Amino acid sequence: MAIFNPRDKSRTSGGKTFDLVKKHTRPPEDQGGWMAITHDLLESAAFRTLSVNATKAFYRIVMEHIRHGRQHNGKLIITHEQFIEYGVTSDLVADALEELEYKKLLRMHKGRAGHGTAYPTIFTLTTDGTHDGAPATNEWKTFTLAEARLWSEVVRKQRQIKRSRSASGKKSSLGNHQGLPLGNRLGAPLLKRVADDEK
């Protein structure tokens, strides 16, 4: 086996190896585009606590962003059917998107059905710059494990109840001023307890 002198910068040395590493690890140019997924994002509480469906929904939005050359962030439109085709469970699309929004990985401008004209939901990834030249907001960096636990144990159930009431057209018997049954009575104490546990 050949032994190379690290000071030797010839084509058979570590210098050549370094050039090959740079060549083979730079962003691809011929595979439909790319977007950086940073170490900080992968290590963040927001990303690590994503459910399987939220992770798939996130990557489907990233895919749409890449498809538009990363020039349309803030104007991205993905249909319910496209999320399902990508593997998001059909009855959990709304749940996955609300999780991503709660964990500050995206912002949604929610659409609505119209009389003759539908208004689609428009997505903005907080991990990249937007179509109007604004930089990434990276709001996900402030998301904590305590907030993730609050989502799992309280907020997700609240959102499910709210969606089911909206779908059925029924209003809460508690009245609008009282909010949902699990409101602050559970949320605030749980958030405090989790924060105390993490100290």
C-alpha cells in the first residue's frame, strides 16, 4: 500500500483527494435543482419533533420551491391531492400543515372556496428567502422542546376540534369568548411544567 506525504500536492496526494471531495460534494447542477438543508435545521427542536406526515408535507413544499428555481417562496401553491400523492395521509394533510405552521417552519395564507373561483392556500417556507427579495426569517430557531410537547398533548387536539366544528358548521356551546375546552387551563400549566423539567 502506498504511503503519501501530506505535504506532497501532486495529483496522487491529499491535494488531489481534497479536489475530488470538493467536486463530488458541491450542489448538483443536473438533477432538477437543489436547496440547502442546514445542520442547524436538522438539529432543531422544530424539525426533530415533526410527525411523519408533517415531514412529508415539508419536503413536498420544498420540492415545489426547488421546482420554481427557489424564486417563488411566498407564492407556493400545492394542492391537497399533491400532498396525498407525495405520501401524506389523506385525512391528515390539514393536521400536518398546521403542525409545520405551529413549529414555525412555514407560514400559510389560507385559501377558501369561492363562488366560481377557488382561492388556494399559499405557502412560505421560513427556511429560505422569499420571491420579493426578503431573507429567510428562520423562525423555527426559536421553537423549543417544551412547545413541541405542548403541541402533542394540547394544541393538536384543540386544532382537530376546531377543524371538525368548522367542517360540520357547528359552533361551540361554550360560546366564542371561552374558546376551546382545552384552552389555557391546560396549556399554560403544561408549558410551565415542561420548562421546569428541562432546567
